[in-house]
Amino acid sequence: MKVTIFNGSPRGKKGNTHVMVKEFSKGAGQAGAEVENVFLVKKKIRPCRGCFTCWIKTPGKCIIKDDMAELIQKFGESDIVVFATPVYVDNVTGIMKNFMDRLIAGLDPHFEKDEGGECVHISRSEKQTKLVVISNCGFPEQSHFQVLELLFKRVARNMRSEVIGEIYRSGGGILREAPLILKPVISKYKKLLQTAGMEIVEKQRLSEETRLRLEKPFISDEQYIAAANERFDALLANV
């Protein structure tokens, strides 16, 4: 089984998103999957021009000469694709959005109705790549992932696929800069991410039990807010 993780964090390996992806990848690998991590920040991905060349003149091939041809091929060869992104202004990052827009080359322009009676484009591939979402945000509440939850359900529908796992982590800043007292909590969380990776590969689904455990707060909202504000005050004082 091939699992490809497209990481849309501008911070790459230095980001909180990579902390999550790294542990998830360990679990998926332990379950026997071939796992590849792709850092989109290292790729040249220009915005979609909306020219329809990939639909009309060169079906399936974008007119823009950058790294997307390689990435589209990786996407198509994968059994499971993971969209990994921090939350930027209640949405995916700009890098991730450009990547997602350019995936349109993999669809046929013709319309058909889905099972719910809503129009979608026809996929050029007979292979159904399943989707997973991994994200974190700097706020303490899980409600900040509402846009991503809806977005990727719609993306999966358009791709004639399904989302088989969503891992959303509020208070993401703690992942890389946890105080000493929280080190055991973060250690347990990382092992739980490994469990999630194993479940996705072995069961093709993230269990509800694991999902709920992954969303359990590290600390109270009040503690998080106080610590975050204190940190920003210290940083501002050193400017």
C-alpha cells in the first residue's frame, strides 16, 4: 500500500504539522505501508490560470511547467493521500490551496450526477485514492477546524473518493514547545498518532475512539491562553 503525505506547511520540517505527520508516518510504516512525505514548500507550484488547457487542448496535462506534473503522478499512484496543513485564516495554507487547485487536471470536464443528485466532474482514473486530513491550529478550541471538515468532504465528493480519517489538533504550538510538565502528555499523544497511522493502513478507517482521544485537550483553554499571551509578551519585549 502506498501512502503519500502532502505537507502544505510553509515551515516544512520545522512546523507543528510535521510533528504530527512524522508520528503518523511511523505508524503507517509499521503497518506495512510505503510512506512518502512531500513538502510542498520545496516544490514549485504556480497558481491555476483557469485556462482549461488541461481539459481541452492537452487532456490531463497542465500547460504550466512546474513541479505539479510530478505531484499529480504521485497522487494518482497512491492508495491513500494525506492532506497535511496548519490552519491559516480558518482554511488551508496558500501553498496547499494552489496544490489542490492544480489537481483539477486529473478530472474530466464532463459532468455527471453523484449519488446525492449533485453535479461532479468525471475522474480520469479508475483508481479511488482515499483521503486523510491532518491539521493543527494555534487556538485552543476544536471549532477552528469547521471549514476544513466541510472543505475536505466536498473535495472527496468531487474526486469521487472519501475521507477515511481526520486528525485535528488544537493548541498546536504545544507540540514543539511543550513545557516540561507536559512532556509525558505530548509523548502519549505522539504514540496515539502512530496508532492512527496503523489504523488507517490496516482498517482503512480511523476509529471513533482514537479520533476522540486525539482531540482531547492538552490543558484548559484558560491555561493555554495565559501561556500564549505570556509568550507573545516576551517576544514583543525583545524586539
